[in-house]
Amino acid sequence: MQRDQKKQIVGLGGIHVSRSPGEIIKTMALGSCIGVVMVAPKQRAVGMAHIVLPESKIDMDRAREVPGYFADSGIQALLEEFRKFDVKSNRDLVVKLAGGATVMDANRTFDIGKRNVLACRKALWRNHMAAIAEDVGGNFSRTVWVEVNTGRVFVTSPGRGRWEL
Amino acid sequence: MSRYKVKAIKHIKSMPPLSRATLGITRMIADENYNIADLVRLIETDITLAGRCLQSINSPLYGLKSRVETINRAVVLLGARNIAAMALQTGLSTVFKMNLEGYDSDQEDLWRNGLRTAIASRKIMIELMDDKKLADTAYATGLMHDIGKVVTAEFLREKSKQFVESAYIENEGNFLAAEDALFGINHTVIGEHIAKNWHLPESFAAVMRYHHTPSEAPEEYRSLAVSVHLGDTFSMMAGTGTYLDSMDYPVDPIVDHYIKRDAAWNTITFPKLLLDIDKEYQDALQLSGESGGSDV
């Protein structure tokens, strides 16, 4: 990450799509949340949604206010946002997923991370899409960012360094 | 006694004491059946605290029609429990805005983690553990549970990253065990010492000590420790941890004996609980003067 790059932070339930040269789109310290990254190489547009929970049916009002909060409404809203950037076909989009960490819980009572991953995959399938790369699960938090210039996606995790997805 | 234990004791003794009013509020909350007049009197004896409480109450976010000039009126409008929680937050805010550099943490992370854990612990106590009486204590102890990190952050800052990483790997990603291996003491034991040094109620010291290991807590404080243990876990899941150690604490299996789960736990009850915690947290962040969501 270079210092002169403009940074757009995507908070819980946030969605952001950009074509601004030099910008990076970033989401911090994902625990059980998922960073859904989509890149449209032809249109040179890049976007991210910060998904918090699997399904919008638990609170439709919230889904209307903040569609990015849930996997189903969030992926739909991210796709719609790309339409504003001339991305007319989902086939123009490359998808990557990161996050969905699991707490160290032997009884798996609180495993919302895994359910978030499954809900994201399901929402993508409904749109005839699938992620070409995933960095999900495990019991560690991740910070994820994507560069608008290159479409490259990076992940960092405390104590684990940085890698490209 | 290890070098780090000696340093920890020295550090704890040098920490500024809590104000009389803040300490008094923790005792009232722990006492459960406090008197409203005593609460009002206590806040009013601390001019700074009273002023800051009134400033918060009069913020447009509360949407009150007329200006509130007295703590007494604030209690009538918002309820004693809300005012006690607000006064406690206000009284502690400067202590909690310390930088946890050793955890690679941002300035506000300890505060945000405390606030989300407080809200989550209270909700867990009411909704999953059916104990309204302990709800306010769960909130207050949740707010303060990680204060011991102020000291371990200093220890971590002195260690090379490589050294910390290898201790973390050797202890299979359990950060509490890594702290023990590195320093012979961890942030929960230090937290308990701080609570005692500040003369906080016993329940507070117990939560600081056992919030990662509630099964080891004395029986009378175990349910409280369970609520904060889970509150802290949910907080880290939402990305509101203190960075270096986020998600690195195992869930104590004893929690399953304390919480009630229905048939819709996985699909509705649990996600809805996390959503409600987040809504309340975002509102509380706004009221405490932050915009919230952007970098959580």
C-alpha cells in the first residue's frame, strides 16, 4: 500500500464501488464478517461489501436501510451498484471472498462465520456466480483491501503477515 | 516473583484512582437495589461528571423537547439505569482512551471493545440467561473487563514481534496462554489487581479475572463471568477487538449450561441477537461522540 493512495474504508454493512484511479477500498478487522470483493476488469471498476449476517429475513427493515449488512441483500445491492458503472453482465465480474472467521468453540454454538460464508456462496450461485478465490474460516481476524488501479486483493492478519488473494 | 509481576504491581500502583463518584456508581450498580436519590446526589457531587452527563443528554441524538438542566430531571426522563450507565461511561472515558500500542491497537479500540462488550453482556444476561437483576452489573463489568491490557500492552511493546508470534503459535493461537508464557502473568490477573487497587466491588474483580475462563470463577460470580465472556466473544466477532489478540480466545464450554437456545437459534435467534447488539452499539457510539461504523 502506498502512502499517496486514497483509502475508502467500508464499515459494517457498507458497500462501495469505485473507478477512481489510485483509490483502495478497505475493510478492517473482519471477524465473522465477510469482505465480498468484486472486480470488473473491462470497466476498470472495483467494489466491496462488508457482510455482517447471513440472511435478511431476520430484519427486512434493516435490509432496506443497510442492504450490505446481510449476504443475500448485500450481494444483490453490490451487483446493482456495479450497474451504475456500466457492468451489465455478472459474467464481467471476478469475485473474491475473505473473512468468516470462527471463534474457538468446540460446540460450534456461535459459528456465524461459517454461516456467513455459506450464505455468500448461495447468494452468488443465485446470480450464477462463484468466487474464484476465498480466504475464509480459521480463528483469526483479517483486514482486506483491493486496489482500484490493479484489482489486486490483499489480506493481512495479526501475527500472520500479508498475502495476496 | 517474576520481573513482569513486579513491573505490573508498580504500574498498577501508579495508575490514577477512579473519582469518588465513578467508584460510587460501580458500587450502586453492583448493589442492584440502589436508591435514585443517592445516584443523583453522587453524580451532582462531581461537577465535571454532571456537566458531561447533561451535555450528552442534551445532544440532539436524544431528541428531548426541552433542555435538561439537572441530573434529577435527566433521571426522570431517561431512567436511573440509563443515567447510571452513562455516568459510568463518562467517568471512565479518559481511562479507557489509552493507547494499547503493544496490541497494535488503535487509540479507541479498548473503549469500543468495552462498550460493545458491555451492551452485549447486558443483552445476553437478559435474553439468554433470563436474569434481569444482574443486567446492569453485566453492563458495567463488560465495560471494564479488559482494563488489565493497559499493563500487558506495555509488556508486549517491549517484546520483539517474532517472540510474541512464536509464543502465540506454541500456544495454539490462545493469546491468554501466550501472555502467560511470555510474562508469567496475563491481562486478566492484572485486571483483577487493578480492580482491587481501585476498590471496585468484588463482582468487578471476578469478571476481570475470569472473563476468558468463567468455569474457574467462584460460583456466585460465574453467570456474570459467562455473560461478559460471551459479550467479549461477540464483540471480537464483529471486528471490535483490540487487534493483535482478536478472536484468539477459546469459548469456555461451560457457557452451554448457562444460555438457553431455541430451535431457531442458528437461523434467527442468534443472528437477531447480534444484530440488536450492533444497533444498540452504533447508537451508543454516536451518543459518545463518534460516528462509529467506518473502521470497526
